[in-house]
Amino acid sequence: MSNQTDLSKRSFLRFAAGSAATAAVLETTASTAAAAQTPLTSPATTPWVQSLPVPNAVGGAAIAAVASGSGCEKALPNFNGCTCPTGETTNATHQALAACPPMDAYEIDIRTIQHKWHPKLPASEMFGYGGTVPGPTFMAKYGRPFVVRFHNNMTAPTKGNFSIPQTAIHFHNLHAPAESDGYPDDYIPQGTYRDHHYVMYQAGKDTLREVNNTMWYHCHRHDFTSHNVYRGLAGFFLAFDELDSGDEKDSNPKALRLPSGYGKYDLPIVFQDPMFDASGQLAFDPFNTDGIIGDKFAANGAIQPFLNVDRRRYRFRFLVGSVSRVWQLHLSQADPKTDKPLKDLAWTAIANDGNLLPKAVSMPNLLTSPATRHDVVIDFSQFKKGDVLYIENRMEQVNGRGPTGTILPAGSGRVLKIIVGDLPSQLDSSLPVAVGRALRPAPPVPVSSAKFTGTRRNFKFDRGNGVWTVNGIPVDLSKPSFTIPKNGGPEIWTLSGSGGWWHPIHIHFEEAIILTRDGKPTPFANEVNARKDVFLVRGSETIEIYYQGFRDFTGHYVMHCHNTVHEDHAMMLRWDIA
Amino acid sequence: MIRRNFVTSLLSGAAATVVAHAASDKSLKNSPTVSDRNIPDILVTNQEGKEFHFYSDLVKDKIVMINFMYAQCEGICPTMTSTLVKVQRALGDRVGKDVFMYSVTLKPEQDDPKAFRHYIQMHGVGKGWNFLRASRADTDLLRRKLGFVDSDPKIEADINQHTGMVRIGNDAINRWMACPASVPSDSIVRRVLWVDPANDTRRV
Ligand SMILES: [Cu+2]
């Protein structure tokens, strides 16, 4: 008797149903594939029972500003921009330290913590920058360089089958020198620290146009980014300048006087879709290489919270912090008694990927995806006390491939409940943001790409033999795929997809403007002349983007899919500036 | 052990919560691609004709590398195997001692122990790396549980587009990842070191 026969017979007893297919056919069907998977359903949670948490701002308990002035060596002992015997383990030479002496220094403690996503769920084991989920919000100013010492005090997780207690920290998409960009291989081992230097000047020192205002920072640990961001390693990073000064009473005539007051009228909100096992612990699936779609909607680390608002203008800074999910955000007014949807309201969008638009635009909804930011202004003075609005995600998506194509009806996918309250105790000092109001001018864009004579680079985001690739090649951080000359002038890149998969492509370091989607002008009003760093490639779509250049710094950077499951399974490419 | 308890609680809990959750809307539908995280304990036979229970004998509490191949493959397998041979050499005597390498055939009908032995010799595969075959049904089950399935039925049915990924994991601490076998061998070695908690405190 051959081994094979023997094997088949014994297996038959164990897997009676499956063995019917033991005949030598290679074909497998979707139904057998489905049979091998057990869907996970999170425990039920009651919505709107907790208020929207707001992350602490820098200067709060989690982060200590330890110095002012240029003496960062005094503030952070051994801060010498290179290998430090007691902690920093990569030989990062801070290339801009002399040119941009730090004026502030911060230390961040990164810990394993317990975090409650909902009052009815037990605490989940999470990682937290500064010990919180989301991490503390950095409030930076252009013209005020700073240093941060990140201490990795995380312990190995005891729950779940994911994560590594190491982190690389990417300030997405700050104009940062390569050694402070959180390059995936510049990770911080457990028990050690790493110093980052942020120059806080604009790309090309274009102080008017190349300003980034709403950013975030997150773990970029090679191959473990999806695991670790999902476990909590993310926070907001806000930067202010003369136009977007964070002061609605600003007497500077250039100031836009947008709604301000961090945590009150200027609210960052990260949307996520976690899932939980039956014991209520945060659950993940490292065996899924398509993408993770969770079954809870959360804002700032809380499942379906509510927000009481005053009757005045607010600025919201939305960020999608999902692993893989694509969202379509709607603002929907509901009947306060029945909760039934009454009508949709348009968004007044003021920024895309954290960059103020040339002018405010009206959007019926916001199509958004992992890592993308959308800033909007809502004037609640148009409502009366007791009115109820919901932020809803009506995009249906059931797997990592992309949305199903179905847009769900009003009242679906409610993420955040907004309850309108009283007039504010102080008069609203912000200036109105009507559609069409001028905000920040865009840098120059060529009349047509056909006449462009500079460097072009093409990238195809693909999948072959179960491997995610860029131009057919899986990630190799050991050498750059190409090297761009520093300050070498404008370039046009094209990003193309395939196989029906959606990929939110993130390119580090510089912002680009979308010229075309599938050869035509972008259909999205908030993408016109918008500086972006995440480009959502929908299926086989091709997006053409325009760069002013790659300016100011040298070193290694990356581009990758921000469906971080794709990223962790090789859909990333290293490029250098020299 | 931790994982198995997790699976049990997951399955028993799911039934209890389904009803309570049914009121949620369609956009919150869970992913059909979430596996139940259970590495099946299927019967496998190696190149010497020895039988093992895949999970309890070969994976439990171990650092493992698992890929899929077949001996007659003229596509990606030869390169994949030669890269993994380099990985094996770099890991030296750790292979078979505290790192275990498994290649599971996608054509169990063809790849008997003799075919494996021939393949091992031809590719210079060293000791401590097992070539395994299971029944057709168990092979597909294992492949799916490890996440090496394509959601496009056409690709899934095409043997020439079979997975080129290597699953790397440490069952003792429940840390799992995967990478393509087509990346440089030294980067695969690093990934094996990354699932070993002894290296959490240093860069490797
Ligand atoms: Cu992708």
C-alpha cells in the first residue's frame, strides 16, 4: 500500500466532508474556501453611552516639555545626533541639527497599557504612545524646531496573536529629514530610545504654500505596522502657521481665524473599525493577507461615542486610522425622538490630507481611506438645541479587496452622534467659512502633463503568487529602487492598480497634486489643486500626480500601500534622495 | 495553549452574541476572511515516510517557517527553494533545533517521500527541514488556515499562481507574520529572528 493511499484513508476519518474532494483535482471553490473560515462577531455594545474622548495635547501629563532654547543636549542627555551608548541604536546623524537648532524637547514613553473601547467591554491590551490610545496630540509651530526622545518601554503582548514590542515612528507626512522619518527599519528595540529631530520648516521653505496642518504619527515597524497601529500606536500631530494659527482671535490680518481651541472647537477625530473576541479583547488576524475589516466603528478609541456641541462653528480634523477599510462619510440630521434620518447635509471641506485647500469646497460626502485626513467646518448655529446629527459611514465593505459598490442608505453606519446644545458662553470669534472662501494658495501646477518634460516615474500596485508588489517587486529595504536628486525639480508619477483591489498609496516626504484620475480631471472637488500624500487607487484606476520636487534633505524614504496588511506583506518600495 | 483556548472561547462566544448583534446594520458586517486562527492538526508525512500531526508535533511551541511548493513546479518553486536553502544555511544548526522549516506539497498526488528525497538532494536542502504531504483536502485546509488563499476564484484555481509566501511564526508566544520567498534571503533570516522574543531588545 502506498503512503498516499494510507494517508488519504486516515484523513478521511478525520475530515469526512473534505475528503470527498480527495480526487486529484486542483480546483478549489469559493465555497470550500469559506468553509475553512470562521467569521468573528464582536460582542454587542450599546451605542452613544460614552462621550467622544479627546487625546491630551503635548504639555499634558503624557509628555513633558523638558527644555526651551537651543540646548537640547542639556535637556536630553547624549542627544548628539548619532549613536548613543545608552539607548539610540541606529547611527542616525541628524542632518539638519545645526541649521535648525531645537527650541523644544519632548520625551515620550511608549507603554503596554489597558484601554477600554466601550464601558461594557473589558479593557484590551494595547500599546500607547505616551500611555494613551490615541497617543497625545503634538501641537507644533512652523519656525520652532524640536526634538523628541521616544522611549520604548513596551512589554510583549500577552493577548492576541499579533504585534511586536518595537516601533518605528513616522510623522505622516511632515517634511522630516530621513533619519527622523520613521523609516520601517529604524525601529526602536524594547528598553531603548531613539531621538527624532523635526525642523519645522516647509518643503522648499515655501512658507505660504507648502504648509501641512493636520498630520498624524504612527508605528511603521517593518512587517508589523498593521499589528502595531491596530494595537494603538497612533496619534495626531498638528502644526500651526501664520494662516492656520490655531487662534480664532488672532489679530494678524493674514490669519484665517478658523474655529480654534484644541479639544473644544478644534477637534481631531480618528475613525477606526476594531473587532473583538468573545471575551471582549481586541482581535486581529495575522493570517489574513487581504485586509482586516472590523465590525465596530470607533472614534478616538471609543466605540460609537456621542459629542455635545455648542451652537457655533467647529473645525473637525478627520483621520481614518483603519487597517484596511475605505469609508464614505456623510453628515446626517436625524429626528431626535425616533432617530430616523431626516436629511443629509453637505460638508464644508477646508483641507485634504491636512493641507488647507485653495478655497473651501462643498462635498456631499467624503470618500476616505486609511491615513487620509479631511478637515471640515460645521456651523452648529444653524441648528436648535436638541437637534441630533450623525456622522455615518455608508460605504459597504466586507473584505480587504475594496468596497462592494453598494452605498448604504441614510441611517447606516453611524459612527458619532452629535447633540446640539446651548449657545457658547463666549461669542464665536472664528470667521465664517463659506464655500468658495480663499484659504491657502496652491503651488504652481503645469497646464497639462502632456507638455511636461521633467522626470516621470510609473508605479503599478499588483499581486502575484499571493505576494503584494510594486512594479512586480516585493519590498527590499536593503537598497533603493531609485534615487532622486535633491532639489532636482518637478516630477510626474503615475500610480496604477490591478485586479479590482483598492490601494490607498502613501508616498512619504513631499506632497503632490493629483493631475488626473484615469486621464481625466479628478471628479472630487476637494482634490482639485489639493496637496496630498495618500492617493486612493480604486481598482485598475491610474492616478497621475505632480511633485514640485524632492527638497531639502537626503536619505531613505518609502512609498507603500496604507492598507497596512498589504504594506506588511511587501507592498512597499524604498526610494532615496541624494 | 493560549491560542487553543482563544479559539474555543471565540467559537462558543460567537453563537451567544449573534442574536444581540443582529440589529447592527450591513456596513458592520464582519470580514468573511477572518480565519478562526486554528492551525489544523492534520496528518502529514515527511520525506522519510514518517507521520506527524501537523500542529501538535510540528508547530506547537516552536518557531516555524512554512511554505507551499511541489517538486515538479517550473514556476516560482525552484527560486523559492533555493532562497530558503540560503536561509537554512544562514540559520545553521538552529534549523531542526529551535527553528523548524516545513515545505508542504501542493500536489500530494505526485509528491511521495521518494520525490521529496530527490528534490532535497537536487536543491541541497540540509537537515532539519521537513517536506510534507497531506491529503488533498487537508492540504487545502492548511493552506487556507495559514492565509495562502486567493479571493479571486480564477487565481485560486490556477496552480501556476500558487502562493509564494512563507509563513513565519512563533507558536510559543503567538507571534505570526509572513513574507514573500522572493525577497533576499538575509531579510528572511531577519524575519525569523523577529519572531523570537529574545531579540525584542535589540536590532537584528
Ligand atoms: Cu493595498
